[in-house]
Amino acid sequence: MDLSTPPPDLYGRPWPDRFIQRITAFGDRYTPAMGGPLLRRSPRRAGPRPTPPLQLVVTRHETIATGVVELHLADPSGAPLPGWQPGARLLLTLPSGRERHYSLCGDPAEARVYRIAVRRIPDGGGGSVEIHDELHAGARLTARRPRNGFAFCAEPAVLFLAGGIGITPLLPMAREAARRGLDWRLVHTGRSADAMPFADELHALGPRRVTVLTDERHGVPTAEALLAHAPARAAVYCCGPAPMLAAVQRALDASPARSLHFERFGAAPVVDGRPFTVRLGAEGPELSVPADRSALDVVREVRPELPYSCHQGFCGTCRVQLLSGAPDHRDRRLTEEERAAGALLPCVSRAAEGETLVLDL
């Protein structure tokens, strides 16, 4: 076929068809134009409406272990709540304005109630203390719809490893594993039995499948000992303090397990950090950020009112505006357009050694 010679017109005449030429020319101009930033959405169609927050009321506030309370949250009218899957989190806006993430620990089949469990941290950011002391039955608060960054894939063989309050996202997973008839095991570690919640619920799921290890009775278990509970070629789901997660990651290859899913309930350790400086406003004070600390932690020492939640770069609560400087974005939330417009999450983002980031604070 000769691609350089135009085909004849519709009547076989050896010259190009003018109508087809005009259609082709129009398409060559119209198609790229419709891909432009201002024309990607039909101007006659309204943009997506933001999802309104959930309005919730506390229907139950109960101490379920030493230093741990469980809240039952419901729609004030009693209407069903948005559905969720094991591993999902709820972002609560507390009456004080603080925003905090908490894993849902109830049963997704309970359509009219969300359950969360919160350990009191006296020297934390104040969220857990507020929940323990002020969010009693009848209190109102708002929340975003549940989101899941720790989804349960229901592999045939599963090992759940929970450290302390890290049991909260794993409890619904264990229920689902039992419901599906999977080959599952669960190990719950903690300092003492009285500080470990949900013992009765876990025992009811399968006493031969659940192991509870306390530091005061068994000592602190090694990662190798924890992974020894895994069925052959099991998927491991782990939630707990950072040292526990790091140890399990290092020991995984030598264990019977084949894959690892994990979630932190605290800030991840800084990797490849370099010292840099943040300045609060164009004329504000300059703060040194060490290689092993986050900019958020350093800034909150002088601006304790700066909001935060996840410490892991996915919720966006601590978002600030960058005035100048070259940041190393390490978050998992901001789009490239938002970053180009100066958005920054100081809980995880950093800068090159010697760089100064000027923040609109």
C-alpha cells in the first residue's frame, strides 16, 4: 500500500475528498484542544461535590482494659452508616478541633455502629486524653467516611501479629478469616494482660488459634518467635510499635511466611534523613531539623497548635504552604499539581542538607 498517495474520493476520482479533508483538519485541532486543562470537564456539567462529613454521636463509652476505652459511634437518627472493610480507619474531628485517625475494630456487618478503641497517652498530642475524659455518651463529633490503607486480602493462610493497641485493625480481620474458614493464627503481645483489650472476643473466635504473650510473664518475644506461629506460606498482617515492625521485616525471609502487610500506629523512623532548616514566615525564626526528626515535631515545639494526625504522610491534616525552598516530598497524598502550588506535609517531607524551607506559618 502506498501511504504517501491520498486515496480517491467517494466516486473514485483521483483527488482527495474535500469533505474528508475538512473532517480530518477539524479533528486534528479539536482533539488536542479538548485535552487542555480548562476543557477536560464539560463546562455544562457541575464539578464533583465534596462528600459531607459524617455526623456521629457517642452511644457508649466503656473502659475495656487498663488505659483503654472503647467508643460506639452512631448516626444521631439511627440511620445506617457507610460500609467498611477490615483494616479501615476513621478520621475523627474531636470537639476541640483535633483530628485523629482510629482503626475500626467492630464488625462490618454492624451497619448502625462504628467501634473504636483508644489507649490513653498522657504525654501525647491530647487527642486520646480528650476522648477518655470528654467523649462520653451523648457527645457529638464529625468524621470522614472510612478509608482503608491496610486492606485484608483473605489469603488462604494468615498470621496476625498485634502489639498492644495494634490489635484494633486486626480484630476485624480475624473475624473475617474465621468467617471464611481460612487457616489463620493470631498472636497478641503486650506488657500485661490487664492492659490488652478484646481478650474475650479473640478467645471466642478460636482459642486454639489465638496466642496471648505478655512481657511480664513471657518476656519480650523475638520476631523469629512470633513468625514461628505462621502457617506455611502464610501472609503476615502486623500492626504495632515501630521496633516490632522493623524486627518482623528483618526476620520474614527466614520464616515460614511468604509476604508481609503492616500498619503503624506511630510515626515511621526517618530514612536517609539529612539536617535542614525551616523558617516560620519570611521574617520568622529559623529552626534546625535534625537528621532523625521530622519538621512537624520541630515546628510543634514552638507552634503546638499546628494540627496533625497520622505522622505518616497520608491524611493531610498537617498541610502547610511553602513560600520558598526545594523540598523532598515524601508523602502519599499530595498530587503533583498541589506540590507545584506549594503544598507540603511536614510530618514526612524533608530537604537536602543545608537547605532552608520557608513555611507560611
